[in-house]
Amino acid sequence: MSSSTAVPGQSPIAETAPQSLCALEPRVPADRLVAEMVPPPRFDSVRFDTYVPDPNQPSQTEAVQVLSSFAAGLGGAHAIGSARRRWFGKKPAAPTGPRGVYLDGGYGVGKTHLLASLWHATPAAPSLKAFGTFVELTNLVGALGFQQTVQTLSGHRLLCIDEFELDDPGDTVLVSSLLGRLVEAGVALAATSNTLPGKLGEGRFAAADFLREIQGLSSHFRPLRIDGEDYRHRGLPEAPPPYSDDQVTRAAYATAGASLDDFPALLGHLAKVHPSRYGALTDGITAVCLTDVQPVPDQSTALRLVVLADRLYDREVPVLASGLPFDRLFSDEMLNGGYRKKYFRAISRLTALARDAKGLVGQ
């Protein structure tokens, strides 16, 4: 819209009307998916020495020490050497013991901070290190194909996988095969999750039918437990209650680069955009303003919302909303079901972003 746009019944309050996420349908080339496999902006500046262990949780201090040593150990010959040896007919020896570390712990104990710190500390060029969520990794395979993904990542020294979760049998076999090929090529692995590697898939599908694949995944990792409470709740105020539609609308018009959408309409739009594009959907957005937040109607919609919440959190985009508070987004059935960890993570992250949005009201 042009300048001097006004909210109905109010005086003009912004030069340009807010954008609508529902009007955006980004196209993301496959090479961008690879180039963007780096820690998200929220974790650009994190390092091991910026992680503050809880003195009451010795496992946090131990994690920093173990990961620091792991990073230092990746400074020698990297995966490219293994790949080159294959050209001369010599198959590299299978690695002895786990070739990766697996950070297990509850929400908000700093697992992603530590994983990003490991990426930064590993002595290799950014092009030889990859960092992405589990969903982003499977999306990469979908975009490039399995063989091309193996070829692309085999030259890397380190692959970091955040929020490692197996939600269906297909993903189990796919990731097991992919990581097996990468480990054989000499790629080191690091992952975070809320589920120990030997327990992946429990409660979500017939795990016994895929026991071999799950055990194969577990063998690649040394589990590293990180205890503690969600840091987003340590000494912080409770999430602000939802605002009125008028407050959210006025804030959207008063905030340069903000988006403004009706929540049910946004949920409908997410079904038309592949989750691999949700990051691009938020390009240039400084704040997301939502009216009429309601309970999510079904599980497919809920899982898409989880991915959007992750991308917004990665990019530190505040979320201002009217309607129901975020802890009432998901039904009791969803919160007690197989995807409960995803939903609790989404609630935790959206709550943090709602706190970040408090300053938008009254601008």
C-alpha cells in the first residue's frame, strides 16, 4: 500500500501498511538450502565461553568440556581425505566407536547454544561444516535427492543436526542410511534432541519394526546428558497475556517491516507452502502480528506451525498476538501424543517470542 495508510477509525500511524505472510509464496533454490546450513542468526555470536552453566547442574559444565575437546579433535585430516582415498581404490577403515556426540536434555537447557558453539569452534571453513535442523536435513534430501545429498555433505568435516527427532518410519530409514554413508566418508556428527538415541521413535510408530535402523543410528553417537530447567523461565516474567485485536493491529502498522495476519488464515496458507520455505517466508519480517489465535484444529496443521515457530525463533522475530495464549494452542490429546515434544518446544519458543514483542505495544 501507499503512504498515509490508517487503521479504520484511527488517524494515520505508519507510512506503509504491514505485510501479510498469507500473500507470500517464496521459491527457494536447492543451492540456497545448502548455503544456509549454518547456525541461525540467533546463534551467530554464541561460543562455549558465552554459555553459562548452572552451578547446580554439573552435567552442563561437563558438556562444555567434552564438546570443546571434540571440536579440537576435528582439526586434523577431514572427510575430503577419506573421499580422495576412495578414488585410489582404498576403502577407508570403519571408524572405531561413535563418530559423533548426542546432546540430550529438556527444553531450554542450552543444547542449541552448545551445538552452534561446536560448529563455530571446529577448525574448518564454513563451507566444510553444516548446521541444520532435522527437518531441514530431510528437506535437503527431498530437494537434492539422496545420492546428491551424500555427495554434497561427504566433503564436510562436521554435520550438526538440531532437534533430532524421528516421526515416521520413512525418516528413520532415510536418516539412518544417510548418516551411515557420511560416517563412512569421515564426517563427524553432532546432534541435539530431547530423546536419547536408543529411544528414538518410541511412542510414535511401531519402533520394533525398525529396531535395526534405530540401533544403527544410536551406534553413531556418544550420548551426553544435559540436565537443567528451561532457561527461558529462569528469573523471567510469565508470558504476557494476549492483546486485543486493536492493539495488535496498531502495533503492526506502527512497526516497520511487520506482518499482520489472521491466525486461522495463516494456518491455511502454511498448507500451501512447503516447510523448507518457511524460513524464506519470514525474510525481511521484523515482527509477526497475529489476530484471533485459536486452538490448532488438527495434527498436520500443528506440525506445520511447529516448523514456523522454529524458523521465527531462529531469526529472533517477535510475535504479538490476540486471542488465546500460546499455551492453549494444542489440545490435551496432542500434548499427550507422539509429537508432544515438538508441541512443548513450540509453546516454549512462541512464549519467548511473545515476551520479545511486549515493546511493540504502545509505540
